[in-house]
Amino acid sequence: MLQDFLTPQKQNFCDHTELRAQINKNRRVTMLAGNMVANTQSEKGGVSARVYRGGTYGFASGAEYTPESVKSVLAAATENAVFMDTNIKKGEPPLPSLKGAPEKVELKSPIAEDVKQSALIDYARALDELIVKKYKKLTGRTIVADLLYKEKLLAVSDGTDSHFFQPRAMVYAFLTMETSDGVPVELFKSFSHVGRFDEAFKDPHALEEELDNLYKALCDKSEGVFANAGVRKCVMHPDLAGMLAHEAVGHTTEADLVLGGSVAGSALNKQVASELVSMTDFAHTAFGETCPLPIYVDDEGTIAEDAPLIKDGVLVGYMHNRETARHFGVKPQGNARAFEFSDEPLIRMRNTVIHPGKNKLDDLIASVDDGYYLVKTSNGQADSTGEFMFGIDLGYEIKNGKLGKAIRETTISGVAFEMLKTVDMVSDDMSWEIGGFCGKKQAMTTSMGGPALRCDINIGGR
């Protein structure tokens, strides 16, 4: 656990200052066809300081965490801030004060420092053995067991100091088989929990039902057909809706990208989606339950609150850090986060989801005469215009309201705000995904999710 060498240095703060100590520990085991091909442990830690003066920041970091190194890094960041202000001369006023904020938040969470590497190795082997024994048609398999442990200690000149822990345990299962004409097809499933690995993953048989479903889907895919290209009526599985919420909408509403010219800049208070669509970047609690990756205080010392983005189809807000919140004349809601000690905080999503609706998923499918049910995506990308393209790893034909044959890998594309205007049914269920990383300039753990959507979307063919 990090000792508090930061608080004594607050007496040396001259301007708005953020002083952060952090340690990231990662453990990973990879099994390929029963053979261990990776067995890694890494640890990165240190201290950073960021000082705001006259509209610019001075930043410095160091990998040593001692009282002396903290003092040195703070002095370097202050010197950098003076240099930047002297030479750039923006002449901006100080950041608005966060009056009334709690002085400090201590967040208790199960620590993962003492989880042994053998726990990951034993679990990966046991899961691999289960897969080999049960799923006979496979031609390949990969199991990844992963643990990321983050601890942050923050002291700020104005705002809320915090001590934050977050262990994230992950298991990925990649399964491969061949089609009748010898073409390999693959599907994967991620299993994720916030907490210790050895508590989240005790018995591989606990994943058996979901692995059964994955194997069945892979068998369906191995006999799949190619989709008919064009704009089709489709039902997007909740996992896919979550990816859309993050990549194609979420990034366009990050205020730094808005200032850089994203499509959301001219769309505030305008209709950007069907009236059935609402979307929020939740801080720590959503729909009465704790979010998968709860954030209570961001890395600028701002108490985290929900950031409404779309309400009943209207774009109502952006995600901010303290500087962009001042620019737009709104209250910051805690979206500034950094992944490693040497990273500066950026505006990042936390738990970004489309709200559930009132329909049943079965009713969405039953309402489609000729279209597709799009289930899994392995990747996705979008730009600041909201134009997106996602790879579809698994989908099914819908014929006369019933699921038909699986389809081979394809893509979907479009412009998010235009596609969302075609949404005419939203399911009442919710799916969360915390298995990946967001890659905006630096990696970041985020969660995303949503319900199933019925919409018109452009799908690729052979």
C-alpha cells in the first residue's frame, strides 16, 4: 500500500496543483493449445505532478517514490508551469474553485497484491482441460488469465484528495474450428470482475454454461452464410450497442474532441437520435446498482457525478475536465483520468451506456421480416465525425421474425447520429462489458453497455 508522502508537500503548492502517486501491477498467463506461451508480471509506479498557471500546465514525473522524489517532481512541474506561462502567455484566469467538496475520500477495495501467479496458471490449465474434454470439434484454443491492479494516491490544491484501489480480474477464451471447406473461424468470450483473481475465478465449471453457448455459436458460424450487403433492418445485441455507445458516440462527446471539431460540437441541444435513445456516462452507480468500474474521484480531485449525454434523442451534454468545463460554463463531473503515473489526466469515459427501453429482445427479433441479428464484434473504430466501422464476428439471419442461419464475418458501417435516428425498438435488458481498454492517447480501463436496439444499418456482404 502506498505511503502518503504527498500531503506534507501541500504546503509547497503555489498554483492549482495535482500531486499523484500511483502503482499499476499486471499479471498474465496465456495458454495456447495446452502450452503455456506467456507468463508475465510487471509493475510500474512512481509520482507525478501537474501545475496549472495562466492557461497552461507544467507536468513532471519520476519512477522513484520517496519524500525527496515527490518534492523534486513537484518543483520540476512548478518550474515547467512558470516556463510555459512565460512563453505562451495565454493569460487565462485560475481554474474555478471546487468549493464545498469533501477534503478526502478513502476508497476501500479488495487488494490483489498477494495473489500468486500460480493462481492464474492453475486456473488457465484447468479451464483449458475442461474445454479439451468437452468441445470435440475445436481445431484451436487459447486461454488468457489476466489481473490488473491499480492504486492511486492523490493530493490537490483545490478539490478532493483520494486514495483509490481497483483490481480487475479477466479471463479470455478463444475457440477455433474449421468450416467444411477448411476455412478457420474463431469466436472469443471475455469474463471479467472487479476484485481479486482467486476470488472471482475459483472453479472453471462456473463458466461452463457460457462456454457451451460460445461453442454452439462457433458451430453455427462454421456452417454460416454470407450476409447480403446493403442497408438492412437489424437487431443489435446489447454488447454491440455498448461498443457503439463508446466508440461512435462517446468519443465525439468528450469535450477536448468537441473543441477539436467533433460532430457533437454543432449538435448540442439538437435531435441526434430517436426519442427512444438516452445515454449517460455514469460515475459509479447506474439504475440502482454499482457500476462495473466505479469512479468516485477523478485525477483532478473532482467528485465524480453522472454525465448525461443524450436524453430522449437530444444531445444534452459533454464529458469534461475542469478546464473544458470552465470553457463551456458547466460544472465538471469527474471525467479526467490517467492510466499510469507518468500520464497526464485526459477526458475519459467511465461507464458509458445507452439506457434500457421497454421491449423484450424476442419481440425485437420477431418484428423483423428480413434482416439480421448482430451479436458479437471483435473490434470497432470511429472518428470525430461519428462515422464508424465495426467488425461482426457473429450474427444470424432473421427471416419472418425467426432466427435463421449464422453469417460469416462481415462489417457494419455508418454515421452514429444518423443510424441512431432509425432506432424504433429498445430492449429492457442491459449488458455491461469491462474486458477491454480504450486507446485514446493512453490506455484506460472503461466499461460500456446497453440494451438491444432495432435499427437500420449498412452491412457488408461477401
